[in-house]
Amino acid sequence: QVQLVESGGGLVQAGGSLRLSCTVSGSFFGIATMSWYRQAPGKQRELVAFINTGGSTTYTDSVRGRFTISRGNAKNTVFLQMNSLNPEDTAVYYCQAIIRANFNYQDYWGQGTQVTVSS
């Protein structure tokens, strides 16, 4: 069974940094794209950053220049380096990946990790 496990969330002061990690475990044939989403209280879940198999990345405007998404050497791990954090970045952050576990590629999600930025 495929699982995505996130880590690295926590409480940080404005201007600080955090690094989120997400590791895919279980039996699978391949991982296509990997992404980070976030959901703040009372708001819809939004895409934060995306990386494809070729290493191309996309960021939402509010984090571009402050956040960096990358994949580990083993390609089953994705990171989100978050710098210059501000209170508007407070949310639950979710890892998402498109994974081929059987015949087709499917959407998988982690359980989420809380990021809280104090002013």
C-alpha cells in the first residue's frame, strides 16, 4: 500500500525558515509529479509548488522567490524549503503525488503537517 508521510512542520517566527519533507513508501512502479498544497482555516486548499519528473517547477505567486521545491536523489522524496515565512503562510501543508501503483497513475495524499508562523 502506498503511503506519503510528511514531516518538518512546526511553529516559527515571521522571517524564519522551515523545511518540509515527504517520503513515498510501499509498492509502486513509478512516481510522476509531486506537489505541495496547503489549506488555511476557512480557506480552500491551494497548490503551493509542483515539480515534475524532469525537475521543472511551478509556484503560486505568493511563495515564488521564498519557497523551493526539490526531489531527493532517490526520487521518492520531495522537499519544500520555506524561507522568509510570514503569518499568511500558516496552514496545514499536504504532500501530493501522482503514482503508478497498479495499472494506472493515481493521486495520493499525505496526512498533512501543520505550519504556524507567529508575528
